[in-house]
Amino acid sequence: MNGVTIGQAAAFVGVTVKTVRHYHKLGLVKEPERDSSGYRRYGSAELPRLVQARTPATAGVPLAEIGPMLDADPALIAHHGEEQGSAAAQGVTLVETKLRAAGIHIPRPDTH
């Protein structure tokens, strides 16, 4: 199974493991399946979602409002907040860069 551990994911995204677990509890990020050794493995679906949850939280958006924002129509979000969308994209790029620098390759999901 590919991916990074919860500790690695938290470090790459810039939050604590406790924060990642809290995001799971609130439903902001789905908890990934565990590998054969019992570790959660975060991949290309979970890491960008962690960045997307962290970005508005860092800007002071209450966590209760982040879930609906993340699940909203992307066109609506783009219309109402291009700056936030840009910040999230920059966050995803930063995480991908850190992963590559650490020698970790996580393939992107096929969106077509």
C-alpha cells in the first residue's frame, strides 16, 4: 500500500497528528484505510483534502463552516473566493513538492 503515515501527512500539511484526527472526527477528511501493519496511509485523495481543510482554518474560518465549503460546487467557490482557492492550490503544490523532496511518490487519482 502506498502513501504516508498520519505523522508524515500532518508534518507535510503543517498541522499536528491531533489536528488530523480532529478533522476525521468532524468529517472534514475521510479516514484512510489501514495497511497490514495497522497504520493509516494517506495518499493522493487525502493529502489535498487535508490542505483544503487546513487553509480556511488557518484563515480563521470556523471548522463547522469548512465542511460545507469543501463540499460546495467548485465554480461557486471560485466565484466567491478566488484568493482562497489560490491559497489551497498553493498548499497542495507545497505538499506535493515536500513529498517529492522526501522521495515519496503518490499518484494522483484519475479524474476522467
